[in-house]
Amino acid sequence: MNLLSAVHQLAWMQHPVIWLCESCAILWLVVRVVRSPWVRGGVLLMLCGLTLNALVTDANAGTMPVVGMPSTLRPASPMWQAATSKTRLLLLADQARLGLFSVGDLVLMFGGILIVAVCLYRTLKMEDSLSCKRLGWILRETTASSDLP
């Protein structure tokens, strides 16, 4: 296990609130850079997903329970544990029927996809606009040079 992964796991298991605040700060920067109501909506969805994951992890002593985890599956990290009768907030836990994702994970991914889609659209729209301007310059240059005797 590399150092970055170990630090991330320790931060999430021991101090999910600090990790959540760090994530909020990063997402706030995204909102400041890309001023779009769609991006703000995506950031809000990502914050909701992070909060849902932090709630279930904090309620279960720093571990993310997995409902319906096959006995043959070995978690990549001790952060994931099979759900038991003592598990809290089962609805927010990772679910085998959701492909081992939680509701928070799905909300988080949807928000991230929304942000990427909006930024990609804006970038392509800007490039298309630049292409039209370049084409206009080329047409002006060719018509101006054809006017010469």
C-alpha cells in the first residue's frame, strides 16, 4: 500500500469530518472558477454524496459497511466491512445490488459527471466559436486580397 493511499484511509477512518471539510474546500474552488448554475448543482450533488458517505462511515466507527458482500470477496482495505446486525444506517451503506456502490457514491458520481459534462460542453463551444472566428478571418483575408487589381 503506498503512502498516499494509507494517509487517505487514515484520514477517512479516523477523521471523516476533516476529510469532508477538505473536499468541500476543493469543490468550493471549482464553483469559484466555473461560474455556472449547472456546475453549482453538480458541486451540491457531490457535497451531498460526500456527506452521505461521511454519515454512514462515522456512524459505523470509521468503516463503510457493505450490505450483501459475497463471502468470497476480500475488501481492498479494512475500511470496508460486511454489514452485521449492529450496522447503522444500512440504507446508506455500500450495496451489493448497486454494484458495491452506496447511495452517496451514486449521488457523488452523478454530480461529478454533471460538472465534467458542463465544462466539456463549454470548452467545445469555445473552440467552435474560435474556429468560426478563424474562418471569418481567413475569408476576410481572401476576399481582401481578391479585391486587389
